Amino acid sequence: MAKIIENLSGRNTIRLSVDDIINIVREYQNITRNAYSYEEIRYKLAECEIYLPEDLF
């Protein structure tokens, strides 16, 4: 499960578990399926909204 690590100097850091990373990569692969160029991948990602579930944190 992801964990937010407080940082007193500004940005917080989010620590991800192996399962969190695999889920993010799986979602990326589903979205960019059949895209064969950098431009196609960027277009597909720009067209969708990706949300991280609250229980991730």
C-alpha cells in the first residue's frame, strides 16, 4: 500500500508498493494498447483521465 512521507522542506514523497506499481503499469498498458509511436502514446494519455484510488494512500 502506498504511503505518504511528509517532507518539511516542501514536496511530500509517496512510497509505492510492488502491487501499486504493477497496477499503474497495467493501467498504462491498457490505455496505450496498439499505440506504436511516442506521439500516439502521448495522445492517448492526454485524452484519458487517470485516478488513483483513495485506498492507495
